[in-house]
Amino acid sequence: MLTSACGESSGPAGPSTKVVTIDDIKPGTTVDITWWHGQTSDAARLLGRLAREYEKAHPGVTIKDSAGASTTDELLTKLQAGFASDTYPDISYAYGSWVAKLGSSGRSLDISPLINAAPEAWAEFPEAARQTATVGDRIVGMPAVNGNLAVIYNRTLLKKAGLADPSPDWTWDDFRAYAKKLNDPAHKISGTAYSVAGNEDTTWHLWPQLWQNGGEVLDTSGMPAFNSDAGVEALEFWRSMAQDDKSVYLDQNGEKYGQMFNAGSIAMQITGPWVLYDLKKLKMDYGVQVLPGTDGDHQTVGGFDMWTLFDHSDTNKAAVAYDFVKWLTAPEQDVRWNVANGNLPLRSSAGNTPEFAQYVADFPGADVFFANMGNAKKPRPTVPGYQAMSVEVGKAISEVLLGAKDARTALDEAAKASEAELVN
Amino acid sequence: MAITFSTGDLAQATKTSRQGKEARPTLRSTLTGWAFCGPATLVILGLSVFPAGWAFVLSLQKNDLITPSVNVGFSNYQTLAQDPDMFAAAWHTLFYALMYVPTSVLGGLLLAIALNRPIRFQWFYRTCIFVPFVASAAATGILANFVFDEKFGAANNLLRLLHLPQQGFLTDTHQAMMVIVIISLWGSIGFCVLTYLAALQDISQDIVDAALVDGANKWQVFRHVTLPELGPVTVFTTVWQMIAAIQLFDLVFTTTKGQPLNSTVTLVFYLYRMAFMEFKAGYASAIAYVIFAITMVLTLFMVWYGKKTKVEAF
């Protein structure tokens, strides 16, 4: 079968490649692809085994798998260096917030023709994941790891404060009251925490409340809209918790609040399923609950990391890279990689598998994160200027939580400062 | 009483006689010379000069190292000249340098003098002072994070025991940079101590004895013999520490990440933020060139100053 497709519209100055499927490759052809999976230790070994299995099923294919960089954060720098020296991989792990940039690099591979040829598997992914992988009219990757924000609380501390586990229909006022009650300066316990490092971790924690209040990050023309009343209200909520109640531990570099939660110094943290593995190791008595709601809306923000694909003007490489990622993210492999490794499955359909039942038994609260996927209704904007805008918003949030500015002024300034980045 | 020792005449005499014997270099000796310094020259060209040239090209572009670049001429430099964040970063760096450089040089000198005396457990004290220097700045920063944590840190616990008011340390906009100065001093004073110790041990006992025979007291020996002998080392350590101060990054990165309220954003941290958080590699390269210019001017000034005062450090 031949999929007629060409990448003529493949972004600014991008090399155009005619995309063919793996079935079009003549038997006996050898194809080598490079895969930077961004994982270390157990996860890396697991992915290596999957690559060997794929190679066995596809004679002639060799997958050179490696982490690509010492930490996932550094993958982007490695990719930048790779682009500069023309030695970038065929597939790389990438944070969702990088995708827009990578998609407009002129090096990414547009897989939309292949997906459109057999769209069933693609349609199974959550809407937010599909949108994260889409840059303009091109699809440049497939979801790799799925996460969302919920509240994880230390049940021992809640009991000590005479508080029951929060219910799924709790509100932000309940959350504030809990934090106030749990806050115990004499015993150095903070009710909750917020990172004021000023990076994306600072920024994306604000989006759920912005959306719950009816706001948007960007307006329809792609200009900042987060400084609306909805945004100001969300930030003002946290300002009053931090400054008036003093129940929020303001984590300066964003690397401490997780450890402090683990040490029992923070009672509730808003975070994702990736911390469950550590909590299980610590044998902590914890609980997970969806984010507090506004008028019954418990919307959260989802974070999808991606397998991004890159174009080497080689149709065989492109076909194999796409086929491998498709295979890797298929339900059968997803339970063996993501679920076995403590991550959420990529699709809601995985909820019926025995592997998932085992996962929920292994990681208490994982079911809440799984159900919370339905609350991740909106993706973070996938525009190239998002990263620069995120830094401005992060700065504004830090200034407000530390009491240096009021919410409206800070957000207005951030909106103004990010306009120039978003125009391009 | 004047104590003067003139070595200038002797040096002049040696130089003259050597010049007389110098022969025209043969092709063979030229090739031998290049064979020795060629590999190192290639390494320097490849790893320093080429990247520096490339960075200059980058600084004339709007470039995020991902999407295709656009040539913008000197507009990055023009923007830089009006960037309030850049001036704030320069001011923070200057403040840091003014606190850090004199303290580390003076402190290093005093500690070296103390450690140069025949005291018991001398090796132990020397090791104690040098160990933090060997530890990586990243490790030092992570450790300091916990020591100076506002709520849970050892520093505030100590203050509590002493019934002193609690401090914000790294979370207080007025204290954060000072705390970073203290952490850097702890981490790097070993370097100054080491260079001064070596220089002190290099001072010929003959000169000291001669001064004592001439009737100088301990202070006079220190003032007129030891200090002038330490001149070159002082110029060297000052330049070195100044360059280190201008390049401050790792401690900021591992402790405050520029916070609170950007009060600890230094020049290099600002560069990092532009290049790797906001994807403005062209603009960041322009910052790099400004930092290079500042370092160059300061170094040339110190070398000139050393020459003027007849203290040859380089």
C-alpha cells in the first residue's frame, strides 16, 4: 500500500520528504534509526528491551537507543546542538511545552499524512494529547507520557489536625481552610506549597484555576489573555493564602517542596502521578484527590510528554520511525512500558486491562489520577512563544506570592512583556 | 629605615648576555617548536577561538538554535543597552564582586599567614580550609540550600538557640546576595589561602633575616618585606577572583535560581535564562560579548596597574 504524501508544507525552510509506510520498504533493506528516549536506569532498560523486540519482528531495522542526555531537561540543549551539527536523532523524547518550538524547527517530521491514512489509533488518544502534538496543520509527534495535576495529601497530618480526607466535590475555599488548619509553624509544617522558581512549574499550576474561573491563557488571535479577571482572581487566591494565611511554603527553586512533602513538612501538594513511585518507596500514608473545584468544575491541566519525530530526508527512516512509535504507543506496549513503570496509561481504554488493575493496586491513588485525565480538558497552548511567555508569567506569580506586586499589575506586565514573543 | 634590595641590575645584565648569544631560528627548530605547541594551539583554536567567533555571529542574529535564524545586525546590542533587567543583573554582579573579591583576597591572606606559623595540627586546619574548594559548587549550593532554608535550615536553628531573630536568608531580597557571598567565600577561600601559602613559603628566609639584622620589628618585616613579595600573587588572585565573580552562575543556579524577585540574577545567570529558558540564543550571545568586554577591560587594567606599580603578576 502506498500512502501518497509529501512534506512540501512542512514548515519554514524544512526539507521536504515524501512519506511512505513501512510496508513500502523492500524486504532486505537495512534501516538504522536513532532514538533518544530521555530515560535512565530501569525505565531505560525496559525501553531497550522493547526496541530489541521490535527489531526482532522487523529484520533489517536497527534502533540505536540511548537516553540522549543526562537529564530529560537537557535533551532540548542536546537537540539544539544536534540541529546545529546535523546529528539529531530520528525520535526524541520531549516535554509538551517544547513541541511547538521543535515543530517549527524545519527539522521535524510531519506524520499527519500517515495518521490520516489510518486515523483510528490516533483518535484514541485524549484530545489534549493530540493537540499538544499538533503544530499548525502538522502533527510532529505522538504522546509518550501522560500526567495531570491533583492534590496529594499526607493522611497522617490530616488525621492529626482532625481533618477527614477531602471529598471529590471539594472547593478552593475548602482547600484554603484545610491548608490553614494544617499549617503549624511551631512544628514547621506548612499547609501546602507553591514553587516560586519562576519556571513552567510555577506557571502551569495557575492554569487550572484560570480555566475554572472561565479564563483563557491566550485569546483567539493568540495574544495573552491570562491577565483577565479570571486570572487575577486565581492569582489573588494564592496571594491571600501565601501572604494573609501564611499557609503556603514558597519554594524558591522549585526543587524542595517534593522532598519536604516526603519528609512530612508539607501537608498537601499539587503535583502529578510521577511522585507516586517515591511515596510508595517511603511507605507514606497518603491520599490523592482531584483539584478543588469552582462551581463544580474540577478542571485540571494535563501534561503530555511526546515522542517527537525528525526528518532526515530519508523515506525509509521516516517510515520506520513512525511505525516504531506507533507500535510503542499502542495499547499492548503502553501497559508494558508506561503502566509497568508507574506512569499513567496514554488512553482511557487501558483502564480495563489486568496490568492496569495491578498498577492501581501497586500505586494507591493512581486511579484518581487516571480518572482525572477527564478533567484535563484544555491543553497548554502549543505556540512557539509559549516558553518565553511562561517565564514572564512565572515571574509575575513569584512577585505576587512574595508580596511585591498585586495580581493585576503583575499579570498585566507579564502579558505586555510576552506579546512580542507571541507575535512571531 | 629604608630596606631596599635591587635585583633589577642583575636581571638586566643576564638579559643582555643572553641576547648576544641568540641565533637565528632554523627551519628545523621552527618545525620542532610548532610540533610542540601545535596540538595545544589546535585545541585552543577549536574549543575557544572558533566558539567565540561563532558566538559573535550568533549575537548578530535572532536565533533560538531551533528554528531558522534571522540576521538582525547589531540590534541585539541596541536592545541590550536599554534592557533594565540587564542593568539589574550587572548591578547584582557588581555588588557581589565588591563583597566577594576583597573579602576573599584579604581573608585568604590572613588565613594563610595564620596557617604559615608553626602551630599544632597545622595540616588539619589547612585541610579543613581547602576541602570546600575541592567540592563542586553545585554540591556546595545544594548543601547551602538546606543550611539556609528559612524554615528548616540549620542557620535559623542556631539563631533560635542564641535567641536571635529569625532571618529570611535566601528568601529575603536584601539578604539573598549576601548569603551567596558567604557561601562562595566558604567554598573558595581555600584557593586564595593556597596561593598565598605557596607565595609565603617562597619568600627567602635570607631577606627576612637581613631585615631583622637591620633592626626591623615583626610588623616592619611584614609591611616592607612580606607584603611587597606578595604583590604579584595579590594582583593574580584579585584578577582571578574578579573573573570568577563576574562569571558567577553555578551557586545561583543551585540555590536561588535568581530569586527572590530576581534579586540574585547575575550577568551569567541572565545569559543562561535568555539562552535556555527563553530561547534567545542570539541575545544571550550579545550578553556574553558584553561580559567578555567587561572582563577584558578589568584584566587589562589590573595588568597595567601591576606594571605601573612594578608588580609583575603575569
